[in-house]
Amino acid sequence: METKLIKIGNSFGVRLPKSLIQQYDLSTDIEIDPTENGILIKSKKKARAGWEEQLAVAIQNGHLPDDELLEGFNDEILDKEWEW
């Protein structure tokens, strides 16, 4: 597949065919990574993507993330009555 660079202000852009955008599930937020052989364009990862799956695997492996993350913390502030 061939295409041309398009002048956009002081920069250049590339038009991607709709079929490629659909095939690779691209949206307006993308990542561009330089590689040894050219430029890789891919969908931008959403923040915290895959965290639920990783948590499920950790639990299956016997880890208790809540206990580990909260170790050393207490709810002392919640035990006191708020004053305004």
C-alpha cells in the first residue's frame, strides 16, 4: 500500500485508509513509535488497561492485594468525629 505525506501547516500528515483504521481499531488517540525499520502506529493504551485481569491472576496465585497495599495503614482518621 502506498500513500503520500500531506502538508499540514508546518508539519506533515499521512492519510490512512478506513480499512486499516478499522482493521487495527485505531481512534483519534494513537501512539507513534520509531522502530529500526520505520514507524509503528498503534492504538493508544488506556490508562490502567488490563489491571482487572492482572488483579484476577494475582488473586488466583494467592496474593491478597488489598492486604498488601494497606499494610501499615490504619483508619485512625475515620475513627475520629469530624469537626467543621
